[in-house]
Amino acid sequence: MARVTTTGARTPFIAGNWKLNLDHLQSIAFVQKLAWSLKDARLDFNEVEVAVFPPFTDLRSVQTLISADKLPLKFGAQDLSEHDSGAYTGEISGAFLKALDCQYVIIGHSERRTLHNEGDDVVAAKTAAAVRHGLVPVVCVGETAEDLEKHGPSAVPVAQLKAAIAGLTAGTDIVVAYEPVWAIGSGQAATPEQAEQVAVQLRAVVADLLGQEAADATRILYGGSVKSGNIAGFMREPNVDGALVGGASLDIPEFSSIIRFQKHVGV
Ligand code: 13P
């Protein structure tokens, strides 16, 4: 598990959440071009882990391409069912994702919490399902603008994370994504200081529930209007270990530049 770099630090993790964009043919062209762009730029994949999260229907194509061309990219799904099999029309089992070599799965994205009414109980059940099938859950938490005004930045993300991981065994490998709802797709990112402040609290939750060793190894990402122009600020914060990128992950030069944050900002 590439959770630490050669220097023993947590490996930065830059993830692209494609949401409902790119069909399976487009996904092949996109991943090929992204890999070429990173190769041209001589990216050291030991120093940053890169993952894409395409729609379900693209996963088989992405898997085949990455495996055939031995591309140093990871991939995962954007959601999974809390159930393993059965009469659940339209659902996708963690077992199916594992069979496609998915390593990660996004859980509890604010768009699923809001548009699909997924509460903390569903998020916890999906997190458990991911772990049960050997997938690393990328657990998303974040406050709305109203929560921010009422409770400050940390209270809601902290409560959401506690609910999501309370049932996991100590030492479980997870990724946490702090995505303030008001920052998603708005062009208005949080400040690096706010992301750091919340990341510190989230790491404390991981330490409490999964143990200090897991907390030290867990990557905590920031998401919400991340671009090449603001990634450096986030990556300079000691507790922010990467980014979950939406819109900007669909633009190859822009996403490639975010991935190469170390080169262009000298962090
Ligand atoms: P944007 O980067 O488009 O703000 O989206 C963030 C996000 O929701 C990633 O999961």
C-alpha cells in the first residue's frame, strides 16, 4: 500500500471525480492523454498517487487500458451499494468493483447525500461494504454554507466522519475527503488555513476510532473548486495530503498541472 513516500511522509493523493461526465469511449481517450501528459512531464509516480473516478460504465474500459498499457494510474468508482447482491435494481456491489480491480470507492459525496438522500447511516453501511470487499473508501464529509454559519467549519464534517467510520476495525485503510458543500463547483474554494483546521480535527477522529497509526497514515484530501492556481496553498498544509478534484479533473492540462503541484510550486 503506497500510503507513505520514500521519505516516510504520507504519499500525496490527487484524485479526479468525473461525476456524470465522459462515456466509456471518451474515458479511454482521456486516460491515454492524461498518462502521456504526465509521462511527458516526467512525473515521479512514487511521489504522488493519481486516481480517476469515472462513471460505472467506463470502469471496464479504464481497467483494460491501465492494465494493458501498464499505466501508473489508479482508479475507483463514485459509489457502491451497501448490499452485496440481491433484489436491488440499479445497484452495484463492491464485489463487482473489486473484480474490476478498483482500488478505491468514493462514499458519501455531498451530491449523493443531497440529491439521493443518503444519510449518515447509509454512508456508514456503504463504508463497511467497501471495506468488506477490499476497497479503500474515500469518505467524503463537509458542511453546507448554513452549517458553516451556525456551527463553524469542523462540527458537521467531524460528526459525519465519526458516523461513517465508527463501525470499522482499528487500522482500517481509508481516505478522507473534506469537501465543504459551498465550495463544490462554486469557484470559491476554502482557504488552506480552514482546510488545515478541519483536517486536524478529522485526523483526531481517525486516531480516536481507528488508532494513532491509522491516523498517521490516512490521507486527508481537500475538495471544492481546486485548480492549478490554488493547489499549492492546500498542499503546503501539513494535514492536507491531496485533493479530490471535480471540474478541473476533466481538463487534461489543468488536472496534469494540479498533479504536478510539487514541480510548479516547489513544495
Ligand atoms: P469541483 O472541483 O468541481 O468544485 O468539485 C469538487 C468535488 O465535488 C469533487 O468530488
